[in-house]
Amino acid sequence: MGTVAAGGGSKKSLEGSSRLRREVARAAHLGVAPRRLWGWEPREVAEFEYDDAGRVKRSVTTREPEFDLWQVALLTGSHEIESAPRGPHGVLMSEATDPANQFRYKVRTFTDYAEKAIGDHEERLDKQYPDANKHGRIFAVELG
């Protein structure tokens, strides 16, 4: 990938690709440049200095920087997107409120059985103990 000014198009690229967002977020979590996940490795050049007898007197290895401007821009854009406000559905509010997306969302229904078990249990308790104080009541679930 070419070098761009920090932020130059990287956030827009990330917003347009959930796969790229996931890959850049994974790279950030691992502490590496995203391009390392795509197979890139920094180039290393070793230079040797020899004495009069032909023995290595000194060696210097120079390594290509892992983070160029594009990699920094991707990571910065990823952080901005990940810290952006999301609705209770998990979708970025900037996407959820964009009029261009008004008819693009499809809804699927799932049942959260852990949450259902809590609700059912709470309902039974409320019927059994209608006058009980509910303040501070916390429920935990486990597979049994």
C-alpha cells in the first residue's frame, strides 16, 4: 500500500469495509502493523565491517520501520471508529442515523436463552414474593 498523509482516506476505507475494520482492530490488539497480518515482514539489511585479517569487526543491521504513515492512519482511524458512539444494536450511530441507510437494514430475531432464563426466574420470584424489595437484585446464569 502506498504512503498517504495520516488520516488521508483511511477512516473512509475502514468505514466501508467491516473485514478491514476487523483486521486492523486485530492488529491493534496484537500490537503490530496491520500489514503484518497480510504477510508483510520488515526488510532487514546487514552491513559488516572487517578488520585487516578478514574477521568481522562490526556489524550493523538496519530494519525497515514497521509502522509507516498508512499503517498509523489505519490504526488511528480504527480507534476513532471503535470509540465512536454505538446504539443498543451495536451499529455505529453515524451509520444507524444516515438517511441513506433507511431501508437497507435487515432484522433477524434471536433468543438469548440466558437472558430468557433470568426473566423467567425473576417473574417467578415476583409472583412468589410480590412485596419483596427488588433493589440490588442481581442474577447470574450458568449452563447446568
